[in-house]
Amino acid sequence: MELMFSVALGILTSCGVFLILRARTFSVVLGLTLLSHAVNLFLFSMGRLTSGAPAIVGLTPTSADPLPQALVLTAIVISFAMTAFVVVLSLKAAVELRSDHVDGENPNEDRP
Amino acid sequence: MVPGLIILLPVLGALASWLLSRNAPDAGIRIHTALAALAPLTGFLLLAVYWPNVTTNDPMVTTVQWIPQLGLDLSFRLDGLSWLFATLITGIGCLIILYARYYFDGKASAPRFFILIQLFMTAMLGIVLSENLLFMLVFWELTSLMSFLLIGFNWSSRGARRGARMSLVITGGGGLALLAGILLLGNMAGSFQLSDILAQGETLHNHSLYPLMLSLVLLGAFTKSAQAPFHLWLPHAMAAPTPVSAYLHSATMVKAGLFLMARLHPALGDTELWFGLITVTGMVTLMVGAFVAMFMHDIKGLLAYSTISHLGLITMLIGMGSEMAMAAALFHLVCHALFKAPLFMMAGYVDQATGSRDMQLINGLWRWMPALMIVTVIPAAAMAGLPLMSGYLSKKMLFSESLLVTAPPWADVVIPMWVTVAGLFSVAYSVRIFHNIFLNGLPRDLPVWPLKKKPIYALIPLAILASLSLAVGLMPQAIYDHLVHIAVLAATPSHLPLYDFSALAEAHTPAMMSLLAMLAGLAVYTARKPLFAIHARLPEVDAKDIFETLMQRTIRFSQTLVYQLENGSLQRYLALILMTTVALVAWNLTGLEQWQGPVPLSALDPLVVFGVSILCLSAIGVVLFHRYRLPALLLLSVTGLFVTLIFAWFSAPDLALTQLSVEVMAVVIMMLALSFLPQTSPRESRLPRVLRDLFVAVVAGSGVATFTYAVLTRPANSISDFFMANSVPGGGGTNVVNVILVDFRGFDTLGEITVLGIAAVAVFAFTQKLNLKQRVAESGHSHWVAEPHPVFLQMVAHMALPIALLVSAYIFLRGHNMPGGGFIAGLVTAVALTLQYMAGGLVWAHERMRTQFRSLIGAGLLIALLTGMASWVFGYPFLTTTFAHMDWPLIGEFELASALLFDLGVYTTVVGATLLILANLGKLMTIAGPGKEIG
């Protein structure tokens, strides 16, 4: 289980990193969302993977680690707010610079 | 606090001078002079009053704590050594200001000079009166800065600018070395207070870092005191007005390095390294300075090199390390200040009178300036070291000390010969400066003729200094006993008897060496013409040119580097940052001996394998389809959904609920944005770029995977047991995640909802003036569906709203004990309301929405904050929660925690922020749109 989880995290991260390196703002937004999924899962997994034992007192004999969960919960909400902000930023850039390229211009080829 | 006051006085003086020049531009130079002289004069008198305290050899230390954590205190020290230097600084400072009164007569720049020179004085006094070395360092840098401004005083001249820059680079660079040295020293001694450091000589000597620390400290001292090969800045600093040169480059700034060496001598001195570094540097400087000075035709240039040579001499004596050598060093330092300052003043006087400083033109001035000649005789003779003069005594002290050095085998022969030869040159140039200017025939082709003479009063400061110089020569014993000896005591580790000048007078060999140097010097001067001719044929190396070339090259190099790194492409920056991060982490991971830890892997569940596979496939799908944006977005939402399922599977119901509702909102927002953006991305990355990015991505991903795997297979060691144990007794709730959010880490949560609110308001602000209508028209797909608000959806949405609100209330109320809480309830409410917007349209929904979203955010934050503050009323720390169990009729036992109120704040903020973001993005959609603002 742990091995598969780690590999999945690696794939999520790779996809996110590849996308944030693209030249158009929408791809970067997609990449950021994937990366934040990866980061949230990573933080969450630091409390180890336990199934069927939510962190509620008295429900099960053992329970999952509540601390990473609490941290990730707020992280999810904040990364939502940040995604919204980046989206608006990219809209603003698209309007003002008349291009959705991350550098605000429409180069026909990659920069060196 | 007297030392502090002495340091502060010139600052106040500078302020007063500035105010005077601002408010009374017509004020005469006399008023300016009087005002400027007030501070150093008061300081001088204060020092005189405190002289008896200093003679007890018990340093006065006053400390005011400033940043004790850094070991940085405002602390001052007044002992013999600092007293001597401070007296020279204030005393000569007064005379310089008096001299400047005539030098700057009728010039508009006079007030600027008075302000700068007083600020410089502060910096200088700060160096000598500081007890804390870090504090001293601040003043040290300040002298570099102020001298930059003073050397570049005539900033319209290219020479002045370049000279100023050169001095700043060299002394500033030395200052950096000194900073490193002092930090090392402080760490080694465990304190930056001089009293502590001076008491630890033995510990410091035996420390393994002693050589490095000493070299760094000395680098600072050598650059400041113009020791070879760092002496080059001093001649170029002669572009400064003469009062500046007379003050900075004879009596004060260049002595700061000497002061530092003398100051630290008890702690760092008397080692072979100390002797080797300092004495040899001093010897080289002494010879270079004296030799070059002889061939200088510029009066100030000659004086500059002569100063270099004398600084070398003093440095050499300090390096010898014996008490007697230190006595000779400090005695000569006083003598030098007293004869070099008037000689500089004379140079300025001649410069202004004749319009030239070239000694090939200036000759035989005795006819026109007899008074100047008379006051110059004494300092010039002192510099030459003629009998009965102060310089004679100090030079003789040097000779006799040089005979005593025997430690390295070469020293007992080389050093006496070396100093005799240097003495010879110094006699030659001293004779030259006097004979050439005042005698030696008639002046030739002077730019100013007839000579512009200043009033006779202009000679007063020269006369005072000359008579002081004379007094030292006539009564050396008294001057030494009362003024210099206390400084020597402070600069040497042991007590020594007073220097016996009568014994010196009877010493035979030093007298012979003196005589020899004098005769040979005269001979060299007599033979000057052929010597000059030979010197003129030597290849000329202009230090300034070399320096400039080096500077330009450095600047060009850094420019190229900067342009290569910063080419304006965000893609490249991001790639560089990622690669650096990957490299740094990889480097640390290599230390890991084995990746797999001892914890056995848990069994695979087919359901999980299926879910995780879909997660991975959808993520890869997002990448593959990222150029076709709508499919990519749909695949992204699949990813989000499966992340939610993973949370649910691995015992995190709260997270699953949060992720699910956030996912809905995020996809809606991205859909909205997508309608204004191109539907596809052009294919613009070339293959090498794609491969590079792929490489970075795969390496980063493997790193994360490896790291996660390494952690997951190692035993967990969490602090969560505390939360589990205390959740019910301390927080009154069984859902530990929620109790952590609203109670244990309530302060974090408060910060986080604040961030959420700020982000929402920022989105609101951004969309206010965003005009997307044109863009929608351009993209040519104004609506994706024929019917924007289908009736079916409207009906369902209307029915769902009350149920959704009820569910969110339920989730909110049970959150403390079961999965749920303010965050999730807020998101559920927001999703329900968003559905109304989508179904009924913005205008329809907004007309029914009675609340302003921004006030909702504010109200939520306020509730949370006030709940936290309420615990103050009961005398508890911020955000302490309390709870009680109540028995309500019909409902049963109900638990009421103050955390619930805090959670209400969270709920309100989340609802307000989410809807503010959505409504404003949605507003952009409607082409006709409501004119009024939403939110």
C-alpha cells in the first residue's frame, strides 16, 4: 500500500511540475492544482495511512493521526482561495497584456 | 555616560549647522565656524575634565543594553588609549574647523563641509570610545562612508569621484573583512565587550581559528591605515579639499587602523604571527612610502606618501609587541599628528595662494610668505627628525627599539639597517618640501600671480600645532608621562615603568643611526636632479588606471552574469528554482543509507489499487490533454474526486468532505475562467524544452515518491497522543480534528481564515475594473449551451436549497464531536448557494441575496476574534475555550462549547469569502451584467 501511495504521489508531483513549466497561464493553473493535491496528500500521509479508524475519541480502539488532518484541512481551503486568486490574476493578465502567455507576450518560439 | 555624550555632540552640531544653512542662507562663515567648533571644543574640554579619572588606569565603562540577544550593547569605554585618541580627534578637529574658516571663505559649499566633518568626527569618536566591538564596527563603516563623501566633496571633478570610490572600495572591503574577523573574535571570546576580550589573551592565542581571525582583523586595520599594498587609495584621496586631507589623512581616519591594533594588542598581540604580519607589513609600507614620497612633485602627494611611510613606521612598532615599542609607537603617533596636520594646512595655503601644488613651479616663497615659512619650519624639521624636535626623539626611540629586536634570526641586522635607510629618505623629502617651496630660487609660471594671500589669522591653527610640536620636542618627558603613558598602559598587557627620555638621550648607537640618516638624506637631496631624471625614465604605473580597469571588468562580468540568469522569462526562473530545489534535496537524500524503513508494508486492497490507478491515469491525462483545455479540466476534477476518496478511505472524513466541496467550487471557478481564455493552447514548446521539463518533472516526482516511501516505512512518532488524550477533557469534543482546529490550534485557524478573507477581497478588487466583454467577443464562443439556465436545473436547485442548508446546519452543529465543523458547513452552504446562481442566473440570485459578502467576511473574522478575546475577560489566555453540558427539553443533552462560537466565525468567513469570489467571477460572465458591484 505504502509503495503504491508513494508512486502515485510521485506521478501527481511530476504532472504538476511539468504543467507549471508550460507557457500558458491555464496550464499553470492546472499544474498548481495538481501540485496542491500532491502536497496535501503528502502532508496527510505523514500521519501514516490508517483505514477504518477516524480520529474520533471512543469510536475505534486505535485512530488515525488527527494533527496532519487538521493541518491539511485548512490547507485545502487556502489552496482553493489561492487557486481563485491565480485564476483572476491570469484573467487580468490576459486582458491587459492581450495574451495568456506567462511572460505576457506571444513569442513564436521558446526563450533561450 | 560622558563618552556617549562626546560621541553625540558632533551629531547635534551637524544638525545645528544644517538647520542654520537651511534657515539662514545668508549666515556668514564666522557663525558657521563658531557653531561647528562648539561640539569638538566641548568634547575636548570634557575630556580634559575627565583626565584625572583616566590616569587611574581603570577604564570607565558604561553599558546600556540594546539587543542583548545579539551581544550588541550601547556601551562606551574611556581609558587611557581612547582618551588619547579622542583628545587628538576633538583637539585637532577644532583647529581644522578654524582652518576651514579661511579655506572655505566665500565658498557656498562651506556649510556642507562643516556638516560632513562633524558627522565624520562622530564616527571617529565612536570607534575609539566604543566598548562593544560590534558597536565599534558600525562607526568603522561610518568613517568609510563619511570619508567617501568628504573625498568626493568636489563631486564635479572626475578625480574626486574616482578617488572617493577607490577609497570606499578599499576601506569598505577591509571593513567587511574586519566584520568577519570581529564576529570570529566575539565567538571565540564569548563576548563582544572589550573588557571580556582583553582578559582572554591566552584562550584566544591557543584557539585554532586564531590565525584566520587575526588575518581578517588585520586586513581591516591595514586597509584603513593605508598599509602596503592597500596604500593606493590614500594618494588618490588627495582630491579632497585640504582641510579634509589634513584631518582624515593625517590625524584621524588613517589612525583608526593603528588604534584598532593597539586596542586589541593585549588580547591578540605578542605571538609570532602578530609580529610576522604586522612588522613586515609595516616595514614594507615604511620603505615604499618614504621612497615614493621623495619623487613626488605634488605637495599633497608628497605628504600623502610620507603619511603612508609614517603609518608603516607606527605599524611596525606595534608589531614588535614590546611595551617600549608600544610606547614609541604611540609617542610617534602623537608627534606625527602634530607635525603632519600643519604641513597639510601649509599645502592648502600654498595651493590657494599660487593656484598650483607642483613643486617644480613653486619656489622661493619666503619673499612673499615669510610668516608661513616660520610656522612651517618646526613641523618640517620634526618630520625630518632634526635634533631637539619631537620627530627626532620618536625616530630615535624607533632606532633603539629596532636594535632590541632579535627574535627572528634575520631581524637583528635587517631591521636597524632598514629603518636607517627609510630614515634617510624621510630626511630627504622633509628637506625637500621645505627647501623647495620656500627657498630654491624663484617661482616659475604660477597660475595665480600675484599671490592670493589669506589674512594672517589663517595661520593661527598652524602656529598652535607647530608650537605644540615644539613643546613635545622640548619637554618630552612631561608630555609622555601625563598624556601618552596612560595610553601605553591600556595598550599593553603588563605594567611598565615610565619611558626614560634621559636614557634615550645618552643612547649612543641610535644617535649615530640618526646622524647617518640625516647626512645621507641631505646628500640624496643634493643629488636630487639626476635622481629625478632617472626616476622620470622609469615606466609609470598608474594605480588608479589599474583600479579602474579592474572595476570596469568586475562590473561587466556581473552584468553578463545577471543578464544570463535574468532574461525575463518566468518559465526559466521557475525551472531554475525547481532544479535548484531538486538538487539540494537530492544531495541531502544521498545521505540516506537505505530507502525502505523497518516498518512492514500493509496489504494492498483491490479497491484502493483501482482508485489510485484512476487517480494517476487522470493526472497523466491532464498532462496529455492540457492543450485541449476543457477535457483537461474535466480530467482534473476526476483527480480531485479520487483524492477525496483517498481521504475517505484512509480515515479522514473531515478532509474528504472538505475536499469534495472545494473541488466543486474550484472546478466552477476554472470553468468560468476558461470561458474567457482560448480553448486550446498553441503547441509552442520545442522538443528539447519538453524533454528538459519532463526531466525536471520526473526527477522531482521520483524525489517526492522516494521521500514519502522512506517516511512511510519508518515508525511514526507523533505528538498527536496529547491531542487524543486531551480532546475530551480539555476541548469538550470527540472529533479531534475539529477540536484541534477550533481549540488547540485556534490561533492558526484564525490566521488562516484571515488569509482566506484577504484572498477573497483581492479577487473582488481585481475583478472590479476587469473589462472582459471585448475578450468574450474575440473568443467567439459567447455561450456553450443554448439555454444558459435550464428549467430542470432551476427546479432542482430551488428544492435542494432548504435541504442543503439544513444539512450544513447539521454538519456545523455536530462538528465538535463527529466529522463536520465550520469549514465544511461553510463550504456546503456555499456550494448550495452557488447552485442557485448557476440555475437562476446572477441577477436573479443576487436580488434574493440580502447580505453583503464582504460584511459577512468581516463579521466572521470579528466573531472569531471576539470569541478569542472573551477569554481575557475571565483572565485566561487568548482563545481559551470553555464548555458545559446542558439538558435541553426535547433535544436532550447538548454540549455548548465556546469553541462553537469560534467555529461560527469560521463558518461565516468561509461562506462570505467563497461566495464573494464566485459571484464576482460570475459577474464577468454576464455581458449585460448588473451595473452595481457585487459583494
